Amino acid sequence: MNSVHRLGWPRHGDRCWSTIIGSPRVHGSARGWFSKSNQLTTQMTSKTPYAICLALFHGVCSFDHQAPAVAAEPNQRPNLVIVYTDDQGVGDVSSSNPDAKFVTPSMDRLAREGATFTDGHSSDSVCTPSRYGLLTGRYSWRTWLKRGVLGADVNDGLIEDGRMTLATLLRDQGYRTGMFGKWHLGMQFDGELGQRDWSKPFRDGPIDNGFEEFFGIAASMNYGVLSWLEGDRVTRPADRWTAKKPGLVTYDRASYRITPPYVDSPRASPLGGPLEVADDFDDVQALRRFTDRAVEFIERHREQPFFAYVPLTSPHKPVVAAPEFRGRSQCGAYGDFMMETDFRLGQILDVLDRYQLTEETIVILTSDNGAENTHRRRAEEFGHESCGGLRGCKRDLYEGGHRVPFIVRWPAVLSPGRVIDEPVSQTDVLATLAEIIGAPLPSNAGEDSQSLAGLWRGDPFEHGPLVHHGARGQFAIRDGKWKLLLPKSGHELYDLEADIGELHDIASDHPDVVARLLERLSVITDSGFSRPGAVGRSADGQE
């Protein structure tokens, strides 16, 4: 085997994370790229389809694309860690983008030691509905939320009372469950804007939905109620005021910060209206605080099965890396922020290594949707393609809106370096974990969740149709190589095997395919479920 080059700085050179941030020790997550991969990068451009880049990357690492699962019997109660990034495109992982303007050694380590799903999807193209789909195994458009996202303080949380979530499933099977990061599924705080009783608990948060521990924030920072939350209470009252302040991204006029000083009365800024904030809140602290609490949770509960859900706030706005990461990338503030994000993932991988939990822990890295629309300016300024050459971005029905990084490591089952091209969805995680731990799903849970456990083991597998959903409420359906989009008017049909960039609408050439996909979409939406054996609520409210 060729000699190993450490993942480099700022591209693929000789430095690893210990050099990049001045840490005194070398992180195992920084090992990577064999010398052949460096040769390949000179032959590939930012327009190279990222699935091809992945296959070449894993190929030069001597891993078979069709590698079978290892024969070892898995721990039937493996730990679960989900690191859920925010607005990360498929091109924001350096192992799948040889022309990336920053390195992600921890993500690359996961890909090298686990499986990369090149056709992995969030269940929506924006934040709130994707989080709902991940945690419940059900498409969010089946709820009352038909478009857009929720705020921080809402009348009703999106997860219905009594609905099974990943957290309730695992908690009821003896797991310790904790969440550390951004919720954004709706909470209720006592009182009205500017007239709160901060001594009272908030409702419909993680604690009410199966998590036994929680530290984080209510929603994206632009929605306010900016206090560090713990359990079901604020750690400090959000009784000060702020508004968006100019941010660090030079090519984005809407770039903003949420950082002191704060004021005593509501005050808007050119970037937005007044926001409630606690006196100790600062956007730059978020990634460190969330990760520190996740690491501490793993340390405390390492003797029992645990589920750590870590929904980070990056690289969503405000784009602000900690000072020690600034100027480290070749992609401005965004690249620096991604490098900190990767480092925080590495801290979680390190604690698993330190307590010899790696073999018995499933780690999933994925994102709630594709890159923000600022990816276009980023490509112009720095030559970095966050969407990996896919059409569209966050909010869109096109692949760039919902095809996201999707990497899974479970050494007991998944052979290292696998590249899996089968279409899968984040809604599948619930059924997958249920099968692994031997807890059958009831018929009224995980209505759109198909177990991937067989696929992980290397068994023959074919996913049923996937339904995609845009921020404005439009639908698309994916079945095999075919993808049918239903924009405001008409239909668009693409053959993704031949046209992953969705450049050639061939609906008029294949009316039979259009008719078949329309019928399948109608059945899925009207029946209330897509998982065999489930019982869902139909469009008219009947079971």
C-alpha cells in the first residue's frame, strides 16, 4: 500500500489538526489521503460530479466499492451519535471534493472508516421539516406545517404528543438520551415577546420528546429567544435586546452576528428586527459549548448504551468561527467555520476512541439540507463548490437542496471505505435503529422509514420511492433513476443516472413515466404512509 500522507493545510499537504490549531497532540482523525489521490486532484475540477470523486477517492484507498460487510456479530445495543450539521452541501467534505478550499479531516476519517452514501437525502430542503423527518421517520408535510420553517416561540410544537421519536424509541430500550445543539421544532415560552416569565419551564422541547438531557438553543439564531437552554429552562433570562450586527462574510450583504454588547430596550438594525437575548449569549461560543456538553455526556454514560444527538448550528448563519480557526482556510469565513465544525466532530470521535467505544458506536454525519444560496458567490470568490456541481441549493426541489453529506460508521457491521449509491433518506434512521436493537415499530410510527440494516450488512436492497419537498410546498418524487418535479406549473422529469445535474427535462419524451410517478406520489401522499406495515393518516384525516 502506498505511503500515507496526512490531510494537509490548506489543501492536502503535510499538516494535520495539531498543526492547524496548535494543539499539542496529533488527532487520529487527521490521517488520510494516499498519494494517488493527490495525483487525481490535478485531473478533476469543481465540475466533476461528486459521486465520481468519491468513488475515485475510496478506490485509491484500496477499498472495494462493493465491499461486503464484515462477518463479526454486531453489538445489538450499539451506542448512537448523530452529528447533524446545518446547511452543509455535499461539496463541503474534502474527501468528496478534491477541489475543496478547506480540509475536513474528521469527516474524511469517518468516510474512510465507514460508508459514504452518495445518494443520501434530507426529507426536506429546509431546517424544521428535515429535523422532524430525522427524529420521527415521517415526512413533515404530513403535519400541519406545509411549507417553510417554525420560529423559536410558537403556539404548538411540530412533534405531536405521543409520537415515537428516535429518542423515545431508544430511551424505552434502556438508552440514555441527550441532545446538544439546535432544536428548531417549536417551543412555547411563557408570556409574550418582551413580557416573559423566564422562571417557568418551556414546553414541547427535547425533554418532552424523549431526550433525558438537553443543552442548546431554541431555533436558528435569527428567530430570537437567545438563551442557552438546559433541560426545560433557560439558564439565564433573555431579558436584553439585540438585532443582527454586520457579519464576517464579505460577499454576503445579509451576513450577520449575534454578539454583545446588548441593550435594555427593543431596537432594530438595518439587517433585522429586535431579538430577545440573554446577557451571556454569544454566537461564537455555540459550537464549543454544544460539543463540550456532548463529550461530557458520553464520558458520564459510557457504561450504558447512549444516544447523543448533536445538531450543530454550522455552517448556517451567523458564519463565525472561533478565533483560533480564522484565516485557516482558503475560503474566507465560511471555510474557517467549516474547519471548526470538522474539529468539533473530531472531538466527539476522540472521546469515543479514548474510552474504547469506537467499535460499538454508530456515528452518523449528515445535514438538514443543502448549502445556502450564498454558495454561488463563494464559488466566484474562492472557487469552492459547496453544492458539488449539483443544481439548486437550500429550499429547492433540485438535488442541491436535499442531497446532503451522509456518512455512517459502525465498525462492527460496515466495512471501511464503502461507497453506497442506493438512494436513502434521513427518515430511514428510525426503522434502521429499531431493527438493529430488535424493537419492532408500531404501525403508527415511522410511517416513511425503511430500515437500512440489511443494506449496511451487504444484503440485496432496493429502496421504495422517496418524496422530496421544497420550502414553498412543492413536491418531487424519486423512483430509481427517475425524478419527477412538480413546480408551480407543469412537470419536470430527469434521468439522474444520465443527468445528475438536472439539466435536461425529458418529461415530454416519457409521458408513461410521468403518469406512473404521479400515481405513485398520489398514493403515498393520500395513504399517509410509505413504509409497508404502517398505518398513516390520509389527506381527509381518516386512518
